[in-house]
Amino acid sequence: MKVGQLIRQKLLEDGRTVTWFATQICCTRTHVYKIFDKTDIDTGLLMRISRVLKHDFFKDFSREFSKKK
């Protein structure tokens, strides 16, 4: 599961722009595109992203972990 793809998908579902998202998480558009390519991410950044997008990405990974058992 690629975390960056999940973030990008949620952003698109919400109809938000990359520019809006970059402003919300205090980074550049270039950095947002780098986030979209990530397979893993710092938990502090993921927490901030989860709050901004109002989506619990940690729960997604927990669900995925439970499936693999």
C-alpha cells in the first residue's frame, strides 16, 4: 500500500487542488508531488495530513495490517 497514492486519491475525491493542500500543510507544490510518490511517510506529517483531509490514514494501514495476519 503506497501512502502517497492514498493521500492523492483522497485529495482528488474531496475535489481539492494541490495548491490548496500545499498551503494547508505548509509546504510547496513540488513537495506535495514528492509526497504522492512516497511508499512510507513520517508519522507527524501523516497526522497533519490526516487532520487537513479529515481522514484517518492510520486506520487504513491498521486495516491492511489486520488483513495480512
